[in-house]
Amino acid sequence: MAEPQQLPRASLAWLLVAQAIILVPHSVHAPLWLWAGWLWVVTWRWQIFRGAWSFPTLPVRIALMTLFAGGLILSYGARLDMTSMVGLLLAGFILKLLELRRRRDLLLTVYLGYFVATTQFLFHSGPLAGLYGLLSLVALTATLVAAHQSLGQFRFWPSLRRAGVLILQAAPLMLVLFLLVPRTGALWSVPSDERQATTGVSDTMSPGDISELAQSDALAFRVTFEGEAPPPADRYWRGLVLSDFDGRTWQQSQRQKASHLINWGSEPRAQWRDEIDYRGRSTTYEVILEPTRQPWLYTLPAPRSWDQELGLGQELRLAKPEPVQQRMAYRVTTELDYRYQAGGLADWERRQDLAIPSGSNPRTRERARQWASEVDSAEALIDRLLAHYRERFRYTLQPPALGQETVDEFLWETQAGFCEHFAGSFVFFLRAAGIPARVVVGYLGATPNPLEDYWTVRQRDAHAWAEVWLEGRGWTRFDPTAAVAPERVERGLDFSLSEEDSASLERRFGSDLPLFQDLQLRWDVFNYQWHRWVLNYDDELRDRLLGDWLGGADLWRLALAITLGAALVLGLLVAWIFWQQRPRYRYPADRQLARLSRKMARVGLARRRGESARSYVARLSEHLPESQSALNRIGHLYELVHFGGNTSALGDLRKAVSALSVRSKPAQTE
């Protein structure tokens, strides 16, 4: 085989390194046997390179393909989703090693590697994933560089240095294209496997669900307010409304799940939206929501305007047409002071929000009817029920287990629970008294980051509260948890729990050292900026930036910006190349001697190769007798700096060379 077709040893080594780097991020979802298969293929490939083993025959290749395909089917089943397709791509990338015979095979494998390296962003999209993707890019480019070495050379690390230089040269152009070229959809916006577990608040609520979620410090979403943030009492992030109760679990009714109750941004304004009476206290904010694999979003009530692709449900919840499979950003304007359906409820709504399971929780039913007969208004009954919570109940992450009659046991026996216990029992009691009520789940509160102007909401902020329909007021929020632990609303979860529960959370969430907390805050800021300006950089943000920089986002402005940006990048690259090719001098005096030679070259008296400084000055004095004194001074200063180490004379040497002038070409001498 001719040398240009053979594989240099360094290129094969770099390819194996690149494959290992690319495969590591997929360890979280790819089957472990894939790593064992890769190690076996690598061993075989290296033995082929050493000449110890031969290339696999066609039957062996078919057997390997069948083995890998069978393993994928056993691992993923017969489904064809994104995760299984990535697994198939990884298997092909691994088996390609056994087909490397010529350099063109290596190049094809490297080009495939560039594509495979991008698939990690389907599963990881943080700043560390970006840095790791850059590492994969460098390793693959080093493989390309090494592939063009001669067979007699084995230069492993120089290939890495050259690859880094190439990527740095391409980085400015990449930045220009990223900022100016219209978006066509990011790789991380591809929907992921819907079979993965739901993250965060779910569409059902049973005793213990939210208290378990409150023990997670995982991020739910980040919020950036325009202007001042609303007060703590208004930071109720509305998610779902639950109206159906089976005696233990709250969930949406079948009618609530109907998509026709959502007014999408592309549709005409729904008539029911006229029942929202906006009364002021407007606040605008941007939410960066973590993947939830659910279609509902989180907002402060009541939304007045939102992004075009979203919709508002009849229960004042914001929704997306498809589940949130990847991190997303959306902007909402909310009016915190509002009334909704103050004029009355439809018959089906009233029946839905008064329904309770037949025969369940008899003690609560009887007590609700009794208390209702002893007061003259719904508001008075609510005040009495809240006073009952306030006087007798305890707020805890570890409530006693409840039996079949969950509401009876909680209200009249255990009297210790978390927000789902309070909200569920509160709504059941009012329904039993003939007052429409429903459960709302979402998050309560937000924590500001002191290093940046945004707020974080975590899974531990998950919360449940109640909404009650009152004559003339419509749906009104009541939070029975606040009656028991008012600190939960004003200061957050940590300040509302017992010492035992707080100590448990501290052990779970890690160190409280100031240095550790400061590092956490700074890392969170970095993550926030990455998600906001890199992952969420879309056409709207691009147009906004172009409007600030160029005065508009017209096509001609965009073309001009790309042209000027490319010209600037090209100019910097050319300047850098010329800078790299500039003459380099080991001693400072030699630079001035070179200047003298370039000046004398204009009259045909350039310094000859190997000519010493003294001989050169003597030859110049012979041809230029009128400049003999100046030349002798230059020669003296050169020797003083170069041999005598007198650096202070370097300035005089530079001035002497600059002052020397030759007006005409000297006469030729024999």
C-alpha cells in the first residue's frame, strides 16, 4: 500500500482517544455493555495495527453487527426513539474501527465522529457540556492533523497543539455566525424520550408527595423581573388546578384535561377571558424553565400577555402545545390584583368543584355541615377553619402515615402535615359545607442571587394551596399552610420547619460554609448566563441585539454585518500570520544591525550572509566615506551592547541607525 494511503500511528492513537472522550457523556443512558464492546474492538484494532491479527472477515463482521444489534434491542426494546437511535449511532461509530484500512477510511470515521460528538448535547446542555464538547472537537481535529503526518514520524502532542491553533483561528468566524445567522433550531431542542421520569410537580397530589419533593434542592426555574420583584405574599407560581378527589389523591378532572379549554396565542381571543377583571399591579418577568416533560408552565396569577406560541387555560394556567422536554424561556406580564369569574360559575364548574367521594370522611362531612349552620357567611366559615389550623396543627416534613379516611384522620387526629395535607383537607371541608373550592399546585417563593439580577425557584419550594369561589369576589386564594407556618410565605421553607426537619435538610443539601455557598452562587450565575445567552439565543434575541448594534435587523444590515465581521476576522488572521513570520532576533543589537542592512540595501550594500558586524561596518565605510564617522559610531555601539552587555547603550544604537541617511548609490569599487 502506498504511503499516502497508510495510517500513521499517531492518527490511530488520537482516534482512540477521541472515541473514549466522545463515549463518556453517553454513559448515563447507553448500556454498559457498549463500553465492553468498545474495549474489545479497540484491542482488536490495535492488534491489527501491530500486525498480530488480521482484519475480520465478512462473516465475522456480520456476526459483530448482529451481536451489537441484539444488545441494543435487549437494552431499548423495539421502540424507535431518540435514545435508541443514538445508541445505534454509537455502535456504528465503534464498529467502524475494524474497517480502517486506508487514510480515507480514517477521515470518514473522523467526520462521523464530529456528528456523534454533537449528540451529547441531546442529554447535557450545561456549560460543562459545552467545554466537554470543545474537548471532543480538539481530539478529533488532532486526529485529522496526525493523519497527515509521514509514517516515519510519531508526533503525538504536536498534533494537539496544532489542532488547538486551528480551532482558535476558526473561533472568531464561529462567533460571528452564531451571533448573526438566523436560527434554524438547536440540537438541544430535539424532543427527548418521553418515557423518562417526570421532573418536579406532577399532575396528581397525594399525602406525602410534595413533602418528598421539598427534600430536593434541584432547580425548577429561574426568573428575571423587569423592575422590582413582587412581595413574598404574591410569589405563588401557579401550575395546575386539581378538582377531582377519589378519597386519597387529587388530580385533574377529565374536563380539565381537555385542550379546547386552552386559548392558544394563534387563536382568536376566547370569550371566557372577558371574565378576568385585571385591576393593576403589573409585573413583567422572564422564566427559564428546566425540563419537566409536562405541558404546563409556571406563572404568577393572572397572566395578561405572554409569548405567541403559548396558551392560557380556563383556570388561568399557562401551557405549551407539547411537553417541555428541554430547557425553555418565556416572557409573561402578570397583573397581581385581579378577579376571576366574580359573576358566577357555569353549572358544570360548580358541580366539579363541589364533588366529594360518596361516603368518605364522614366526620369531616358532619363537622362541615355543623360549622356552616353556625355562621352567616362563607368568609366566616373560612376564618373559623383557619383558626382551627392555627391553634392545633403542626407543620412538618415527616407527618404520620394516614389510613383510608385521610381527611378525617388528619383534621381530627394526627394534626401534623405538610402543605398537601392542609390544602387537600381545606378544600374537602369547604366542599362538604357547600362552598366551591379546588387545589392549586405549583411553587411558593423565590430566592434572589446576590451576584446577579435574577431569582431561583427550586423543587424544595413546591407548594399546594386552595382557591375558593366567593360570591362577588370570584376565585380567591387561601393558603391554610400560612395559618400554621406564616414564615413559609414570608421567609421560605427553611424558616418554617422544626429544628429536626431543618437539620435533616441541612445534611441533605450540603455544607453551609460561606466559601462553599459563594462558589455555589457564582456557579449558578455562570449557568444562568450560559442558558440565557447561549442556549436560549434565538431570532428574537438576535433581532434585539442587532437593533441595539446596527439600528435594525434588516437583511441588508445583516449581510453588511456578516461581511464586515468576516473581513475583520480574515484581517486579524492575516495579521497574525504575518506576525508569526516576522524576523526573530536572539539579541537586541542584532535587530538594529538588521535595520542598518535593510537601509543600506536600497543603495546595494546589504549585509552578506555570514558577514560579521565589524566587517560589514568596515565595508560600508569604504563605500560611504562621507558617513564613516556615523558608521564607526554604530559599530562601536553595537559591540558595546552585544559583547559588553551595556543595555543602556541600546537606545543610542537605535537612534544612530535611524539618523544615518544615504542619498545616493555609491560608486562601484573593484
